[in-house]
Amino acid sequence: MSHDWQSLRIEGIYRQPVEGFAMLRVKLPAGVLSAGQARGIGALAHRFARGALHLTTRGSIELHWVRGEDLAAVKGGVAALGLTSRGACGGAVRGITCASQGNAAFPQVESLARQLQRQFTGNPRFERLPKKFKIGIFPDTVDRGHLIQDVGLVLKGSCYDVWIAGGLGREPQPGFLLEEEVSPGRIIPLIEAILNVYAAHAPAGKRLKHLARELGEEALRKLIAAQPSATQELTPPAGLPDSFVPAPTDSTRLEAPVFGGELSAEELVRLAGFAEIHGGGWLIINADQNVAFQIPGDVAPARQELIGLGFGGDGRVEQICFRICPGSHECRMGLAPTRDVARQVIDRLGLGAIAARWAISGCQNSCAQPQLADYGIMTTGLVKGDDGNRSPRFDLHRNQGEGLGEVLKRNLSTEELLEAVSSLDYAKAAGDGFR
């Protein structure tokens, strides 16, 4: 069966490196899914995706190695779970991401994420955009995720600061503050105004950050302010609360570490059972590609059970936070086998690295967000050696909590990268970062 792969992107589908296979990405508002949905995705992964799935840094789930002829069945299976892949790829509003899910304000954030996903997913007015459009909601600025969104919403009391025009990729650019303390009723109309300006003025294939660079911040502000919806206020939605994860004020956060976000279908089903017993029936996919739970009551028995299920303990891999994109293992854009390189890096790390957060991206698209990690590795290209084989080259990044960090070393071979990692002084807060 032949497919028009370009047109399938709006369905959350990308081609895999092997002909005839595809990846389908499932959108989860704020990274939250129910135990029943997790069981269902596990069943789909077991039947159609070689029994495995990938957790992304934006809180989505990817099913890789789906045969082209099975895509319709997988899409139907996802829909039957009350989930969708629509707009998870292509020129559309992507899944609504979140960080700091253990923050006390997370119920408010989760509720808004669900409202935004309903508003923009499958809405023909906001598809066929020049390129992807990413929205993130954050209880605070600790993780700096608001800086890399097309629209980043940061909770401030009962309102939100609105940041726009951020993004990573080959030309990283932190977003800028568009407006402070925007009321919840204005969020959707204001985002619609931003989207209308983006769709009307950005060239095909360019993000909102490109428009900000081209026009300047003030000109972009004026275009957005001139939109009719920019100052509209919607009536607050009626009905029951739209958040379902147990509130952090009444529960304790517990996290199941997942190396590189690579999870088997069976493991996800086991975690779903754990959530039903201990987590109020809800799981959270977080920005570190782990699975988190809010545990009401005594957390000690739940922690021991989670370790018994194979998550946690004192293994070296589990102790180090390492975000990893699929790389050349499963992505057509990938230039390096990211999981293999990450394990080599971990083997070289000293004990001081355990407290640091790491990330590696297999290309300059920055899906693992290396610029937001304490130490990030970016695959920048391939170089042909004397033997005719092509090997990856890497940049080593460092970030100490402000902006998008800096590049410590460039164009490293794998061995040079490992040597550089071995030489890092993790306690050093200034200077070049090396011993």
C-alpha cells in the first residue's frame, strides 16, 4: 500500500528509516493519561509496534515501526481510548506540554491544557500552518520550558504570563514576554490572535521565532494586538473540574525512571496496574521521559512495589537523569545512535554527575532539548573517515539555569566527546567547566 507521507503528518505520522514503516505520535494533554488508556496503548504497541513505545520530552507517546497498512487500525485504536494523534506532527498546534507536574498548581495547569487541546486539535482554522506550533503551560519558570515554546504560559497567581516566539532547532531562540498576568478567559482568544498573525505572515516552513526575528518584537506585538480576538474575554467554562491527577497538596510524587523514554508494552501495562492501586488511576509522562504518579497516603509501600516492578533501585542508569531522542535507531533525521552514545557517556561519568541532568539529540532539531539540560549533547553532522565510513560529530552544551546555555566544545568525535565528559568538573560553576 502506497501512502502520501507528507499529507499524513497532520495525523501525527512520520516515516521511519525503513520503507513501509511509520511512527504515530499520541497527544496527551499535560502528559496525563488514565490507567485504562495506558493499558490500551500497551495493547496497540504489542500488536502493531513491535511491543515497544517511546515517551517524548513533550509528554507524548510514540508508536514506532507501525506498518503502513496498519496505520488506520492504530488510529482507530487510539480514538477508541479517547485520545488522538491529530496535529501531533506537521503544521498544526502540537500536544500541550507541561513541566513541574509535581507543583501544587498542577491541577489548574492540567485543566487549561485539556481546554487548549480541545480548542485547537482538529480545528481546520489552525491546521495547514507554516510549520509546527508548540504550546506549553508551566506552574513556574524553574525548568525554563516556557522559553522554547511558540506560546509559553507561566502561571502567576490566578493568571498567566504569556511568552512567545521561542524555539530550539538549528537556530535556538528564547521566547520573549508578550504580556503579563493574562486572565484565563483571555488565553484562548489571545493564542488565536497569535496563530492568525503567524499563519498570515510567516513563510512556509518557518516557526514563529523566524517572524519575530524578521519583524522585530515590537512589530510582532502590534500585529497581534490588532487582531479582533486579542482582547476578548471568554466566560469561564462551567461544569466539573477538568483535572484528574491527585492534587500534590494531598499526595506524594513518585517517579518510575525510564531510560531514554524506551518502554515495553508489558512495562506500560504493569505501570497502569500500579496507577490503579496507588496513583488514583492516573499516570503522567514528564519532560524527563519518565512516568510519574501522585500517591495519596503512605508512599513507602508504593515505592517498594515500584522497585519490585523493575523501576528504580540503585542502578547507575536509574540514578542519572538523561533525556534521549530516538536518534538513528528509529528516526530518519537521526545522525547518531543516541541510546548507545548515552550509555557510553554514563560509563564515563564521575559520581558528581549523578546530580546533573543530561540530554542528547541525534540531530540539530533538538527534540531532547539539550539546551535546557545541565549538560547537553547535540549531534551536528556526519564526517567520512579514511575507511569510507561516516561517523557522527557532537557539540557539548552546558546550562546553569539561565536562558539556553552555551556550547563548551564543538565538532567532537565520539571518543573526543567521551574524553570531554570525563574531564568535566561538575562542581565548577564558572569558567570553561573542565578540570
